[in-house]
Amino acid sequence: MAFSIHASIDPAPTIGAHANDERARFNRLRKIARQFRRSKQAVIGLTIIVILAIVAVAAPLISRVDPGVPVLGNVLQSPSWSALFGTDELGRDVFGRIVHGARISLGVAALAVAISTVFGVPIGLIAGYWEGIVGSVLMRLMDSIQAFPAVLLAIAIASTLGPGIMNAMIAIGFVGIPGFARLARGEVLRIKAVDYVSAARASGAGNARILRQHILPNGLAPLIVAAATSAAGAILTEAALSFVGLGATPPQPSWGSMLQAGYPFITLAPWLSIFPGLAISLATFGFIFLGDGLRDIFDPRMRGR
Amino acid sequence: MVRDQHDQSPVKLLAGTPISRRHFLALTAAGAAAMAVRGAKPALADDEIKRGGTLRGAVVGPITSLDPFTSKLSSGDAITYRSLYNSLLEISGTGELIPELATKWTVSEDGLTYTFNLQSGVLFHDGTTLDAEAIKFNLERYKAEGSSYSGADRLRVISTIEAPDAQTLVITLATPNTPFLVNVGVIPIVSPAAVDALGEDFQLKAVGSGPFKYESWEPGSTAKFTRNEQYWETAPDGQPFPYLDSLVIEGAPDDSVRLLNLRSGQFEVNERVNPRDIASISSDPNIQVIETAHATPYIVALNPTKAPFDNKTLRQAVSSALDRQAIIDNISFGTGYTIPIAFPKGAWFYIDAPSPVYDVDAAKKLLADAGYPDGIDVTFSIINRPTDNQIAQIVKAQLDSIGIRTTIDVLERTTWVDLWTARNGQLGILQGGMTPTDPDSQSGWWSDTSLANYAGYDNPKIRELIEQANETTDQAKRLELWKEVTALNVDDAVYIFIGAIPTTMATRKIVTDLETVSGYNWELRATWLNQ
């Protein structure tokens, strides 16, 4: 990814407070929105995410059946009008479970990314700003986490904490911390050498203020891109964890656990694997498209291609 | 001795066995089923049998050791031992005792002295002779203090083992023990000389006397065995068994993988077919399905040592709330049956007592009587296995509906075992294995020493009844005692036996005359490939 987005976001809000700060911010948002609309990828990605989010929020309205209760007289029915995506080995409506599963899968993605950023970004900021011993220690710590393959580490953490969606979320979030920390650190290293930071320091601004007011806002763009992309990764990791039995506990309908339960029936009832698989793909596509689109918008060199 | 299993009618079998009365009962009880199995196979003239070829078998549990002494009880182990070793007896799929190394046996009136007459001219693969001394060495090794052999406990009843001559073995017991004949009969006999020579390596390079001998195996890899040219049993064509040139055993725990590889011709035998796949492979012209006498029982376990399930009325509420038929139908696709205790259909000791009735109102009343009119929250810990997962979700729905609100906790096997061994589980699911050998093989559920008693079920009355049953030689009386055990077990509702799924195996059609013995072990000496 290219992260020289500095020029694209107005670096103006620096020395002193603007009288028309509000207006400048509004104009900048309008500019981004205009660019956003021009990026087909971003629009498609955002549309998919918004639709899935609506499905997740409105799940009980879309599918009124309880996704956890077995209907033993109705097992392994192929897709039909009464059960759009068929029924599973316990007679439950697969469509209803996927709809309810959106809550878990998207919720996991959102919270895992939140955990990664909340811990990763400050670590990166600190490590980048105080490059000496503090930075080295923090980054070596991050390196040691990244030395493990992400999914493997997530499995190790989740199996230590025990199965359950909450633990899966923590595991996925933890594994994502180093990525954000490195990214944030890179941005700090780049930005802190820029004139307006020196100017702020010269005018007596403290470290915290410089980090908060000058460095973070200008380094935000690549972090947003990374957040969208890692949300896609989080969905996949949750699916992987659930597939090995470390994610959602039954009868919770997470997409990954549906894949896991459906996989033995692949020849007998392929719809048990196909539809959760499609849902995972769709959500992943959505986030990746959104991430790529945002990168194009933020990166002037990519713009107009 | 010529062994042709087609001719082995019960009457012939009895000819050499002086304790015929009991066997006769066993045979008549099992007779009908036995005939059905045998009759299902096309009768072929001897000259049609083709020698040669390799049989590749896929087993659920990979081989853990070639030495029964250090086996971790994987299904691959038991299947391999049947071809690598001989034993005193073998037990047919329907529970009949079939002479093997022991041509004849007698039990004294007091039930304490067992005398075995042994087959002569049996050689181990290393050329040493299998005689009474060799068997004595084996039994002493297996039952020794600190032995890692899984069946060691069952052999501790032995007080002396004597070998008055090479072909006679006399075993004296401390107390009468009817299951002893089966327990001692199926023990694989290994070469004492090889145990001494190889030491620790014996588990990697086993030496037995069976129809196949070791060629190569390393833990985690495919095992290869070749035809024992000097095998002591003679086939109808005048040459020794077996017909096959070699045998390959490979572990493949995943049901789908084994099935796909069987269909593609990668394997000739698949140890176990998941019930869901039986319908689809029945239409495959290259595959045949074989019913074995083995079955897997599924059990809901309640921990009676701690609150809340130390409350018997609460346990009975759970018992009444479970629709056993619905559960077993769902997981077995209609192939399973409900059971009050883990005894398989077809065994002489199968107990057809009705399972407790599924009655939601009674369950709710029991729940209130137990002191939980507003319901109760419990943790339902299960091992991460597909069938357990499926059962748990049905059980959860059934218990939730009466007010026993469960949270399913899916655990790794070792974590689960630790939890229950420490008696910290509340509600759980167990799987077992049941064969038509002897009811005593299920005693572990109620034992105060066995690790298999995960719930810590302690009912001295049941243990007393089992002890009594083991000392009784009369089969009808034993059955009565086991019925009492069953009734007590149902009433206590610590182990709630839900139902059992018969184990079905599948082979390529070319595999001819493959018998299953002692439940699901493969008897391959007379097996040949029709290709």
C-alpha cells in the first residue's frame, strides 16, 4: 500500500486555530465525498457493508425463526421457497441462521478491529515519537507477535482462553495489534520530521498535543484503509476459528461455525456449506473493496487512474 | 486345523468345547443374527478363490503402537493386532467363541481352574515356537504390577499360571470370574524372544504369529504388513492362509476423507461409514456395506458429586425431559436405536427394557419437586466432536423447554477430560463402544477405580451386583443381575444412555470374505480380492 497521503489531506490546520475551522473541515469532507463517489470500488464496498449491517441490525425482523432451536422433523431440506437456503442437520432454516450470523460475524469484525486499533495505534505513536529505547522495546515486542502466523497465533490464544465468541474476538484483535502499531509508527516517523511539527514544537506545544493535534490527524488515512482491510481479515479469521471449534459456541449461528457444521454434509447437503461460504466471501469483498477504494481516494498518485 | 468359516456351524464349534452348555446358550441367542450375516455372502467354490494382492484399509484411529502392551486403544491398533497376532480364542461378530490357539478348554466345577489345550506347530514370525510357556510369559507381562496394558485390571483375578507341557496351559483364579474366558481369550500373544531382543523397540517392530508380519511402520505413518508364508492355518487349497500378499493400514480420522478415498479406489476397506453417508454409497456399484456387531452408544452424563446434580430428583427431571428417540433418529439417520444401558442388539445380554418415557409435564414436575420451580442454569460441557455438537444442541432445546437453561461449552478433549476427572463438569456428553463379547466390558461406568467413570458415579449396590454377575456362570442369572443394574442406573440418572448407532463398514466390492470379529476387528486370513 502507498501511504504518502499527506498531501491529499489538507495539512493546513497547524499553526494557531483557524477562525473558519468549521467551514474548512466541511469543505474537506465534501471533497472526500466527491472523490468517494468517483471510486466505484469504494461505493460497491460501502454498499455491501451497509446492506450487511442493516441485515445484522434488522435480523429478527428479516427472519422470525429462532436460529438456535432444532426442528427435528425438517432436517436437511434442500433450498425451496419456504426455506430459501435450505435447512441444516437440525432442521433449522439456513437463511435465518445466516441473517442472524451477520450480527456475530460483523460484530466480531468491528470489535476485533477496535481492539487492534485501540491498542495498536497508541503503541505505534509512542514507538515512533520516542524512537530510543521505548520505541525499540515496543517494536521488538510487536515483531515477536508478528513472528507467528496470524491464524496460528489466534488459534493458540483462543484455545488458551477457551472457545466462545468473546475470546475469539480478543484473539483476533490481539493478533491485529502489531500491524496497526507498525503503520502508525511509520506515519509518525514521516510526519514528525515535517516543518509544521517543528513549528508547533517551536511555539511551545507539548508532546501529547503534537501527537494528538498534528501527527495523528495527518496519519489517519492509511489507518482507516488498514482498518477496512483488516475487518475483512477478521471475518476470515473468525470463520477459521469457528471452523476449528474455537469461535461461536453452539447453537450461535456464526458463519464460520455454520461452515464447520455443514462441511461433513458437503456431498449430501451442499447448501449447508455454500451459503455461509458465500456470506463470508461477500463480507470480505465488501471490506476489501472499501479499503482499496479509500486508499485510491487518499492517495493522490492513485487518483485519476 | 483347517479353518473355513463358512462351514463353522455352531454345532461343529461346540464339538471341541466341553463347557458346551453355556456356549450353546450363547449360540442360540446369537444364532439367528449369525446366520443372516453368513448367508449374505455368496458361496464360492474353493478353486475360484484368487490369491495375491494388497488390501489397503483406512481406520478411524491411527495405529499408536504395534505392541498391545503400550497401545492407546486406537481402533487401528485393535484391527492391526488381529492380523499380526493370534489369541487363545476369537469372538465372532455375534459373540460366539471360536477356537484359535486354544483348540479346547475346560473350566473346573468351582469356576476357578481354566485348562487350555493348545494348537501345536505354531511359530512366531522370528521362528520361535508359540507354546504354553510363551502364553504364560505374555499373561504375566500384561498383568504385572504397573503394567500399561489396558486390560491389566481384568487379569488381576489370576492367581497362578502353569504350563505343565508345551500344549497345555492351566490358569487358576483367585475368585470365580465368568467374563475371564473372553478377557483372556482375546489377548494378542507376542513373541517372548522378540520382546527380550527388541526391548523398547518392540512397539515399533512387532513380532507375532498372525497371518501377516511386520514390514514397516513409524508412528504417524502408514503401516505395511506382508504375508506370513509359514502361517499355521491351512486354507482349503492346501496352502497356508492368508490369501492376500500384503496389508496396508492407514489412519484417517475424518469420515468424509475415508469415504472419498474408498470411492476413488485409494482404499479397499473403510473402517466406519457415517450413518449420513450410508444411503449415498449403497447405490455405488463398486462398494459394499457391511454391518458390524459393534455399536457406538451416546450418553448424557450428570455429575452427581456436586451441586446441582447431586440432587437425584433434578437428574430425573433431566432424564424425563430427553426425547431419546428423536435424538438418536436425528444423529443416526434412522439407523440407531435407544438403549437403557450400553449393550448392543444381537448380544445375548442385550436388554430390551424400555427407556424412561419422554414426558415434559413429568419433567417439569420433577424440576419443581427438586426445588427449582423457576428453572435452573447449568453448563453443558462437550468435547469438540461433530456428533456431540449435534446432540448437545437438541438436548439443549429439550432441557431449555422445561426450564433447565443450558449454556454449551465446547472443549478440547483433554480439557474436557481434566474438567470431568476433577469432578467439575455439570452436564456432558460421552461416547462409548459396545460389542457383543461380555456385559462386564461395560463395567467401567460404575467402577470406583476406572478412569472411564467420568461422572464419579458411585453406587455400591451396582458394583455388588456386577461382582455377583461376574461370579455367576449361569447366563440367565447373569442377565437378571444386569437387568437390576440397568434399573438402578436408569433410576439414578447419572449416566443417561440415549441410544446407539451400529458401526457400519464399507469395502470395495472386490473384497471377499472379510469377517468382523470382537465387534469390528477385521479377520483377514481368509479374505481375498476378486479382481
